[in-house]
Amino acid sequence: MKKILSIFSLVMVFVFGSCIEQNYPIWEGAEVEFQASVVTAPIAGQNYPRISIANSIGTYGLQVNLVARQRDSDETITYRVVSEGTTAVEGTDYNVSGSLVIPANSSTATLEVDIINTGEIGGSVDLLLELEGNSTIQASENYKRVQLRITRPSPPAVEG
């Protein structure tokens, strides 16, 4: 009898539980984010990661994600160099355009940074980039920044 009562109770839970209307909220916003910021831990004391690259790399690409439904037309996203976290000099250490295009029916784009080979002068410089978005797509507050550390090899030792 207990077994039948248990089975009956279980069936009743499923029958009445399935009639409850489930209204889950659906986020309708749109944001862009750096993939590197999502998958890489931030540096100590900051809310963005640092990626080390050699000055001989040429062009370095950073993946930018669209966190929203894909768009029917191309979306131009702007970004800026943040002076407070940048010691690199534009035109000497790097070149950037300030915008990128997420193609229609796509969720990603590549932000390209041209790294200028300054030779073997030693040390490193930093370049902090921040996504700004556009009029309909905002930058993700948590994943809108990434810093590139451009390393420059030391000159060969002088034998004397």
C-alpha cells in the first residue's frame, strides 16, 4: 500500500508541477567584449588582463565577441587607447585604426594591432585598449579592456 501511495504521490507532483507557467526573463541587450578578457585572469589590482607579445610579431589580432543575437548588417565598433595604462607610443611602437567591423550574421570580429619592430633596445611598453561600442551595442563593463605588453629584446652584449 505504501508503495502504491508513493507512486501516486510522485505522479501527482509531476502532473500538477507541469502546469506551472515558467516566465524566465530574457535578456535583450547587446554588448561587445574582448575574448582575452573573458578567458584570461586580470592583472593584480586591475580589472583587465595583460598579454605579452614580442615587438617582432607584426600584426596581432584580438578577438571581439558580440554578446547578442547576430545582426543583419555590419556593425562598426569603436575602441580607444587608454592613456592611463599606456606607455607605448603610437607610430613608434604600434598603430591602430580605432574601429573594427563585426560582419553581418557573425558573432566575432578581430581588432588588429600593428606592432612596430623597434629592434633590440630592451625593456617593454604597455598598450591598454578599451572597447566603446556604438549607438546600439555597448561595451561590456567587465570585459571591455585588455592590455598588451610589447616586449623588446635586449641588445646583444658587447664583448670587450
